[in-house]
Amino acid sequence: MDAEIRAYFDAQASDPARRRRQEAKDLRTRYSLGFVDSDIYPRVMRLLRQMDIGQRLSAEDVVWLSTQGEECWTPEIRIAHHRLEAMALTDDWRRTGDPWAAVTASGHWRKADDAKEAVTVTEAALAATPQAPKLCSALKTTRGGAMRDLGRLSEARGLGQEAQLLTPKDFRPCTLLGAVHMELGEFSTGQEWYEKAEKLGAKNHSIDQDLRGILARAVPDLRAKLCAYLLLQDEHRFAWVHEFARSPTK
């Protein structure tokens, strides 16, 4: 009987169809993906297998995943995508010396939840970069964002200030400074920088998303104070703040 049982399970394990189903299940588990609609299942699984062997997604596939396949665009898949992009762009920078590749790589490292790698690549790129104002500003701004991710707010503020002096008409250093001052509890200064960023072209929606992220990460005391401050500034625009005000430990 034992021999028959072993033979049965050996046959199950060697069955190609069963093995493929198990591999697909393991892959979905790895990327925290549950049920996938049959209409999009083949494409989703193809993209998962592609990422799993280290191949980058095409721009078209990323757009499709984040729109039509949005229910499958899990945090694990997004992070894996950004990590692949960051690795490829970091390699591009090291191979070609193109500092703009380092700027873009830094952004992807941050989105891959690896701000330390963003700090590393920007440090090396700044050391090797000619003093072109626009380029240096971009590197300092993304480096400042990575410092902010790591909680190194004083360094982030300094980098934002340096970048803003280099490119005073670029809104990006201003949004960085707005976020840093908000996280430091210096709300009026942060608001001034955000208003300057808007005048230079930053979108309200983008700034509000910034503020959502700050509130989501903030300790309860800072969250409560920032909620009160924003509602005092513009109760209509910042009506969404109530969801954070009602959930002090969110």
C-alpha cells in the first residue's frame, strides 16, 4: 500500500499540467495576487514570469497594468517593476556616464522602497557630474527626496535649498522643501514652498498626494496638528483631511 501511495504522489508531482498550475500559484503568491479574471489571466501571468526572471516590462505593459489590469497592480508588483527599472538605469549610468540615467534611477529606487540605493547612486553621480545647473539641481532634488525617505530631514532641506538656488524657476525643489518643512512641523514655511511650487507649475493634485503621504506616515501628534492647519487654510480643498483627523493612529 505504501508503495502505491508513493507511486501516486510521484505521478502527481511529475504531471506537467499539475506542475504548471503549482508554479502559477506560487508566482501569484509571491506577488500577493489572488484571483485573476480569465480575460486577462494569460497576459498577467506572462508579465509576472517576465519580471520573475529579471526582464523589464515595456511602457505599454506598465500602462496596461496600472489601468485595465489595475486590480493586479499590487504593491509587490509595483516594487518589483521599479526595482528592475532602477537596476537597469543604474547600469546604464555606470556604463555610459549619462547622469540623467542616475536621476531617473534614483526615482525608481525610491519607488522600490530602497532610498539607500538612491542616496548611493546620486552621491556618485554628483561627484562625477559637470556643474550644469539643471542637472545638478535634478540630482540634488532626487537625492533630497531619498534623504527625506530615510528621515534625514536636515540633509534633505539643505539639498532642496541648494537645488532651488540652482534652478529658481523649477517647482520640483520647492515641492521637496514644502514636504520637508511640513514633516518638521514648520507648517507655514512648508505651505509657502508649496504655494511657490504651484505658481511654478506644480499640480494641486500632486501636492495633495504629497500631503496624504506625509499624514499617513506622521506620528499622531504631528498628524493632528497638520490636519488642523490644512483645514484652517482651505476647508474645501483639504476636506479629505478629515479621514486622517478621525483616525489618529492610521
